[in-house]
Amino acid sequence: MSTPIFLRCCLALLFYATFVSPLSAQTIALTPASSPDAWPADIPWWKRNNLRVMQCNLPAYEATLNVDHLVEDLQRFSVNTLIINGGGIMAFYPTELEFQYTNPFMQPNMLPDIIKRCHDLNIRVVTRFDFSRFHRSIFEKHPDWAYISPSDERIINDDMYMASINAPYVQEKSVSIVKELITKYPVDGIFINMPGYNTRNAYEGTYHGIDQNEYDRKRFAEFSGGMTLPKEENERDPAFQKYQEFKKYTANDWMENIHQAIKTVNPDIAICTYMEKFVDIIRHESQTNSLPYWPYMSYDNVTNAMQSQPEHIVSNASIQQISFRSRYNAIEPEETAIRLYENLAAGSGLDISLMGDFRDYEDERNFPIWEEIYAFHKKYEPYFGKYRSPAEICIISPAYWPGGTAAQEYRGIQLMLKEAHLQYDIIQYEEIEHLGDKLKNYRLVILPQIPKVSDQGISILKEICENGTSLITTNQSLIENRNAPSGLFGVQIDSLISEGEGFYLEPDDKKIFKRFGEQTLLFWKFNLGLYDMSKCDARYLPILSPGRPGPPEKIGGHEPTGYFAVGMKNYGKGVAISIPLNLGRLYYIHGYEQHKHILLDIIESVFPDCRQLIDTDAHPRVELVLQNFTENIAENLGREKDDGMILHLINLTGFSGNTYFDPLPVYNTKIRVRSGFKPKGLYSLKRETEVPYKWQDGYIELTLPLLDQYDSIIIAK
């Protein structure tokens, strides 16, 4: 059993107070990281959840890299896991397989030398595979292995052809390629890039359509009982609906084959990719691929995957390139810092994906940030990666990789809660039916534009609401579940308006909408649902008609429509709330606080204790994440008892919407945290000093004198 945190700290403080001044946590005897040898040999290495990953995506010509330099750089950046090219699109090792193209710059000893040198330094090596494409020389022999669009087009990048997932190259040859490499070299893991189905040339941004390869046609017909493979992505088409099921089934079937092949050779090889089934490490990515920028992407990605798949390790990569066409220009250092710190706050490790290796790099502005944050994680490794969230609010996500208006609605709701410092978890909508026991522990569950959940999911939502969890739906949530809106929420859809510009909402009940003392009308645009709420127990925010557009002399005429924007129904011990508005999307795009205030006032009306977990006067752009932690060391393996709490503070004040600047220093932030124990001490890991505090009646009160980019406060039991 390790020495209690506070005793270790006190002994170190006594020594330091006697011999050194001022106080520095470098002398506080915080728990050191376990050496690799201390972990039980039968525990998979990735289960330690202490990853510090660097992925070097090597262009073909960089196969001539200097291995000594690479290893020196990995040590400089405190890396413990390297992802490096292996095979698939091209082999970076001497392959004996005729259906795998060999990199013309391939150096026979590069990969084995990297593996040996890394292993000597306890650095894991994961080899990257990409089976989405194959070389022209293979296409000329096997054109039936390649993707073909509804208009008979191929997807081609230079001399590489897009593969069809159901053709032999992916289904059979990929397994042989993986087996060849892992039997030749003692790799620690494999990473599969771009698995699954493709309808576009991602590197050029062009859409081509559903793959019409004959193997796909035949397998879909067998799967569907004779249906014809659809050519268009039409959500109302029964064939396309079946095709969506088909894609999941076939992708998982392929991954199961990969899994079986690898684990038969060596069960200690980790499988890492972007899928959830038959993998050991779920990979995700933070990248700048859409506007407006989403500064909370890392927290979103990690929390979504980790809370939805609690048995998996999640590694969220900060993609350093600005775009596929701008690979040698990196994102801003301030954005990189936010991404990496959010990874830590959400309970993951660190992960960077860059082009090539580190020498003669085209954009080295991020190097000091990597060095600083990776070293920080290495130094304080026991305080990361073994968390239990105390959040009492859960947001249901529309996907692991959301896009379009659904992503905007979902992110807008998150943004409201982040700025209000309300703690929340995220669970992907398809996992509702599997996580009923987890969901019943939340006080509030929010479904932002989730049009349909399974019948089992509806049963779970009814059960948790009946037992005291309140529900909030926004926009067109559950409209595809026939009886759910009326049975659970007491609402019936009369009509859906795709563009509600000109309508007004009237916050007339000031007992609920306390933030609108000086405002009587709220503008609207985007989606607007006109719902019959006559069966609700309460209705709020009357909807006024658009009135007359025109010059000032002619405007007016806004009249009550008889419809309301909020309906509440008591359902057992909980409250089911319907908000048939694109509330999150409007805030995400336009950012007017009046729309955020609608949600916050509703939350506080049904969950009046929502600010008891954390209450603060912190700037809205200071992200606070509270976690219960157990020291992530070998001797605590399997131990669930908490060693305390850790409060992460990430300063996003430098984010302007389109640009990342240095954050502004934030002074004298007051924070009140609910605690079920009287702490033995509070310590800032970043500033390496004690934090003064008061504890009374189950609450900790502290004032943080200064917050720069980031801080993490250990609240020790």
C-alpha cells in the first residue's frame, strides 16, 4: 500500500520548509509513475491508459529517415508510444506478398531498427496500415477489387485506387498483410487508418456516391434478402435504410476477422482504429475541418467515446495539419495546447499526428508545446487516466463523428453548458439501450436533435424519467419514434417549419425565465416545431407569428399563434421537457446569450441544485472539468476507491472564433466544489504549489490567484 498522499506531501513540505524557500511541489512527494516493469505482465499494456502518442505519417521518400534522430526526438518529447508506417497502401518493409505494393524508397532495416531502438527505451511501436487504397499495378491485375461509383467512376489519388470494402483486397488480403508484418516484427500494436466505407475522395473533397462494386451488390443482396444496392443516400428509401445496417454489419465483420487473426498470433498486440467493436484502443481526431471552429473538440471526442464505451481506451489525436491540401502547415500552438489539455481533463492520454518525422520539419511552432505538455503528463502520470466522472448531467450525442445541422445543435447545447460551467458527460445515442444503469444516475439527460432511438432506448428513457431523471429534447428529437413524443412528453406534432425567421418567443413567465427581466421578445430563425402541448402540465414561451416584413413604418403584427416553445410533463418523479426548436444550432452559429439563457433557466427550474457540484465566477471561456481520480499506478490496478478529486482549468480566452491567440491571464477566480470528504490538502500540479482553501459543510472554497494556459488542482483525500 502506498503512503497516503497527504503524509507524503507533509514530509516533503517539512524538508523543503527547512532547507529550501519558497515552497515548490517539485519536492512534494507526490506519487511517481510506475515503471513499466512494475505492471503485471498479464495486464495488456494499453489498459494502463497512460499513452503519450506521436504518429509520424511518413511520405514514401521519408523511409530514408535517420533512426537515431527519430529516437532522440521521441525522448525529447517524452513519447511512450510511436505510430509509424507499416503496410497497406505501400509496404515500408520487405514484403513477400504480390498484392502489396512496396515503397520504392523502402529501407529494409528501417522498421526493425526503429522497433529495437524504441523497445530498448520502453517505447511501444504501433504500425500503421491503410487498406482504403492500392497501387495501380495491383488495379491493373484486379480492377474488380476497386471502388466504382454509380456513374462508373473510380476514386484515384495519383496512382492509388480506392478499394472496395467487400472485395478480396480488403476482406482477405488485408488480413494476410497484417499477419505478415506482425510475424516478421515484434510490434506492440497495429493502427488501421480509414476503415469502412467511402463515398468521397477525402483528399480532394469530391463526392462520388455509393460504391457499386459487384462484390458489394452481391453481398448486399444476400444481406437484405434480395434488395438492389441503392445508388443514392436517401434516408426515406427502405433500401438505403437497410444499407446503413449493412455497412455496420460488414465493417464489424471485417474487423472481427482482423481481430481474430492478430490475437491468434499474439494477444498482446493492441488493435487501434476509429471503430468501437473488436478493437482495444478507439482512435479519434481533433481537426480543423469545418467552420466555425469547435474549441471543445477534444473534450467532446474523448468523453463521447469513453462514456459510451467504458471498457475501451480512447486516444484522441490532435491532427497538426490544417487540411489535407495543406499538410505542411500546422495549426496554432494555442489550439494544440487546448486540445492536449482537454484530452487529459476528459481522462485520455496525449496523441499527436504529424506529417513525416521531426527533423527539418516545415512548421515547428508547436514543438515547445508538445515538449512541455508531454513532459508534464510524464511527471504527473499517476493523476491522469483513471477517472470517474461526478457529472449529474448527460448530453446524448448524434454520432461519434457528428456532422451537419445535427452536430451544430449538439455542439451548441454543449457550448451553453461549458460556458455556464455545468459538468456533463456524453453518451452516443445508440448506446442508450446498453447503458441504462449508468443513465439512471444522472439528474438530467439532454437529447439535442436525436430523431430516433431504439425501442429499448425509449423504454430506458421512460424508466429513468419515472425514477427521477428529467429529460430535455430539442429540435426534432424522437420524431421518428411514433408514440414517444406524446406518451413521454405529452406533445403532438402539428407542423414543422424549416425556417422560423421572423417568429418571436415571449418569455412572459419570469418565475421560470429569470434572466429576461428586461426583455419581452426573443428573435428566432432556423427550425421551429409547432406542437400541440395540450397534454403537458406546463407550457412556456408563447410563439408569436412573423408579422409584416418591410420598412419601419410597416412592421408589426406579431400575434400569438397559440403554440408554445416549451412543454413540460411530469412523468413519475421526473419531468419530460420538449423544446421543438433549433436552440443549440442558433447559439452555436450566432452566439446570442438570450438563447443560451432559455436552456439555463429551464435546467435550473427542473434541476435547482445543478450548480452545487461546482459554482464559480470564472470567465465563461475558462473550461472547468472536475473528475474523481484514483492514482494510476500499478499497485492500484483493479482498485475503484477514489484518492480524491482533480479540477482541470483550461483557459480559452484567447479563442476569438476564427483565431487562437495567447490566453489572457485570469486573476482571482473563486471556485466552490461539493466534496464528500474533508480534503487533506489542495495542490496545483502546474504551479507546483499548495492552494489555500476553506472546507465547511461539505464544500471546498478556494480562490485561484492566477490562471495562465492551464492548471490542475489535486484535492487529496
